[in-house]
Amino acid sequence: MEPRTLQASLTLLILVTSSYGGHLTSGPTLKMDQALLIFHNQLAEEVQVFYTSDHCYKCLYQHLVTVKPNNNNASVVISTKFTLTMQLDSQSRNVTLCRWSQTYGEGGHYSVWIQMSESASCTDAVDKIPNDVYLPLLVAALLLGVIALLFAVAPYIFQRRCPSECTKSICCQGSQYSVDNDEAQACEAEEENTTKAKPTRLLSLDTFRGFSLTVMVFVNYSGGGYWFFQHAPWNGLTLGDIVMPWFVFIIGTSVVLALRSMQRKGVSRLQLLRKITWRTVVLLMLGFCFCNYSPRDGPLSWSWLRIPGVLQRLGFTYFVLSLLQTFWGHEEIPLRVHHWWNPVQDVVLYWPQWLIIVLLETLWLCITLLLPVPNCPTGYLGAGGIGDDGLYPNCTGGAAGYIDRWMFGDNMYRYPTCKELYRSTQPFDPEGVLGTINSVVIGFLGMQAGKIIIFYRGINVHILCRFLVWAVILGISAAILSKCTRDGGFIPVNKNLWSLSFVLCMGSVSFLLLGGMYYVTDIKGWWGGQPFIYPGMNSIFVYVGHTLLGFYFPFSWEMRFQESHWEQLFQSLWGTALWVLIAYLLYRKKFFLKI
């Protein structure tokens, strides 16, 4: 969920070399996401070069290099992740000579000639063609596509060569499902030798959970080094930002289905509370004792050990959602009598839950937008540092960051995603206190999906239509709040803050994904959810395991080829595939880690 390592270098300036009176004979060795930029100054005055990144909102220009006059050169290694805006200033005349924006390619060598004709001008040239940074992705996508095709065709081949029992052992799937998708073991119908057939689990839910977890592992294993597979610096969305909201959404759906199943079996409210409390405590301890600390961090010290965390947030979210369902849920769905509110009965019948969620969201909005923060503007949602024209360097995260720093001090995440690009100095925890409120909200949207499945079971058209309606409503609301921009909305989409627009956007996407998987797996039976269903049925084991062992062989190793994404992408895919394979082997052994 967080980056595995923090790059020690700054965003742009890695190495500066100079030469006088001629061309550079050799350049530095470039690594992944780096390019070489050479400035040739043919003026009789010294030139200062400044830069800023287009992903850094209203950031101050940062000094890059000084180019001496009279045919002198200076070279810098720059980042190729984002589009850069360069500005060349004359120090003696205090004027801007030229300014331009450009996206540079990985491994490329570029020259900028500063010349004087009628006025100073800058012309650029490509000295060395950059690498095709997307070629490793294309090759990986083709290989994964071929593997997926082989697995899709394999059951039909085996069906001709062996009886149906053999095919079932290879691909356990079915079109019938149960809405009692509690966190029990897989394929219940095959696990117990009883004469009464049991319905299989809701495949789409396990598949969605496994898909989210698989992507999460890939992202945590650096995502091949591609910036769009990692977390956004501040506002905006990348693949790394969307996987945890998916997981929280699934928790909400599972809570409704699991607790309803236990209530129908006669489990008392006190027994439910004991089970809910036990699971919550175990999740909190797993996150605090195992996922927040690694032996690579050195001797354990309470002075810096992080208190918030991913499993801590998931555990607290699960606890609140379970309490809502335990005290204000329905053991049995009332008979459908004719009322004016029948089209929204899955909302109206749970009005106490909705009231609590509305109050929680109102609390989040009031604290976020109205809480006075010392030396910061009220309602500030920025990254601080050099952003917002450098006016609020110590205001990272606004009220959310202020509350976490007041509560936890140094016991919080030390490497926020804005640290590198925005050069922020304040710690900020993406799993902080205030964001947990909106984590409960998106989990509650997942509960709504579970209620829809229960209310309209057997009427698949209604289920899919309601999923689509919810996706449209949430998507439009997110678009209004964000104004369909990265930084210019009323409330920008921001995973670090778990902003309201972020929650609504992720809720919309989650409804669409779950609805699509529900149609393909549970209605049509076209897909059994493989291979995602295997980690989906052992999610705790896979998450904790990949967190603890991710830095060790065979999941990762010290890379030798760091000039491109090839080895990094292979390592990320390899580590992810190993955990999927481990989950599959555990599935075959009928081992499912439950808490």
C-alpha cells in the first residue's frame, strides 16, 4: 500500500557536470526514468536554469543548474516521470530568456542551445533517441494474455480427454451461488460428504477480493517501477491508489452477507459481538506488530514505530460496519408489500445506518474544512512544501495531517508520497484518523451492494441495474466535486486524504467492477474467477505474507539492470505470481487462514 522504498535523490537534480569550450565527451550512466539534458550557452552572460513538474500543483520553480557564458556546457540528469517546465533566466539582466514544457524519454540525451539572434532563443535537439518505456509492458501484457488464453482453453481440452469429475477438480466453478458468502472455506459443496447439496460461494465477491489483492501485491512490489502503478504524489488517481478502496468496499459487502448468514443460523447478538471484537483485535495486532515493522528497519524502537497502518484501518472499518449491521440490520428481509418507497426499500429499511453514515460524513467535512490549523489556511487540502507557491510549507494534509501529528507525533508514516515531488518536510500518514471516517463510508457503500444482492436475489436484472444506477450517481457526484480535474475541484480526488470525491469515485468504480464480475461468474458462469479467486479466499495469509517476505528471495533480489523497466517489471510480476501460486496450492490443500 505504501512505496517499498523512498528514492534518496530529488525529483530532478541527480548529477550536474560541466565542460568548457566544447561538447561533453561522455555522459553519466542513466538509470530507470532518467534522461540526460545538456545546455549549450553561446551567450556572453551566465544563465540560470529552473524547473518545475506539471504534477506539482502551483509549485515554486527550483534551481537546476547554472550555465556559464561563452560556449560553456552544463549537463543534468533529469526525471522522465512527468512533464517538466523549464525556465532559463539571465541573472545579470533579471529577465526570462525562454520557457517550455516537455516530456522527456527514458534513456534519451537532449541538447538545448541558448543562442542570440535578434533576441535570446532556445532550440532543442535529440542527441540520442530514448528507450521505448512501454515496450516491457506490451511484452508482459501479451505473455499474460497468452497464459490466460491457455488456461481458458485447458478445461475444454481436458473435458474431451477425461470425465467431468476431472474437469471439476481442475476448474471448480458453477453458475449457482449463495448470498451467504461468509468467510468460510471454499467450494463447500465438495468439502463435506453430505447427501444434501450445498450452494457454492458467491464467486464474484471472492474474485473481486482476489483481483484487488493481486493488484495490491503488484503495486507494493513497485509495479515495475512505473509511476502510474504507484501512488500519486498528491491529488489524482493511479493504479496504486484504487486497490485499497476496492478492498474496503468488499469488506462492506462481505459483512452484510456473512452476518446475515450467521443470524439465520441462530447466532445470538452477543456471540456476534464477541466474534467481531476478536477479529478486529487480531487485525489490529497483525498490522501493528507485523506489517508496520520489518527486521530490515533495525532494532525496534517505540520512538518511531508507526501506529496507524493498513490492517489497522481495515480492522477498525470492519468493526464499525459490523456494529452497524449487527444492531440495525435485518435478520430476515420483510415481505414485499406495496409501498411508495418500494424502489428504494434497500435504503429506507436501513435508515438508522444511513443516518449514522451521513453524520460521520458531516463530521469529516466540518473538521476538514472548518478546523483552524495553526499557520495554515482553514480548509487547506494541499501537500505543503513548495506547492501552492510555497506559502504553506508546513501544512501538509491540512486538518488531517494536523490531527495525526498531534495524536501520534513521530509514530506515523515517515515517507508520504508528496515528499519527493513537493519536498514536504512534515510527516503525513495516508492511514490516519480523519481518513478512516471516509474508509467507513466506502465500506458502507459495499454494504449497500450486499443488501442489493440479498433483496433482489434471483432477479439478476434488478441487481445489475441497481449496481449501474449507484455507479452513475456516485460517479456524477465525484465529477461535480472534482470538476473533472486533478487539482482544480471543490474537493480534489485524493487518496492520501481519502477525500469525499475520492470515496465517491472509488464507490462508482467498485459497483461497476463487482457488477461485471457478478454477471460473468455468477450469472453466466463463463469464468470461475481463476486465478484471482485463490488469493481472494486466503486474503489475510497473502497480504501479511507478501508484506513480511517481500524483501527476500525468491520474491525479490538485487537488480543488475537498472537502466530500464525490464528487470523491475519482471521482478514485480514474478513476486506477484508466486503469491498467486502459493494461494492456489493452499486452495488445493483446503487450507484457509481465518480469524
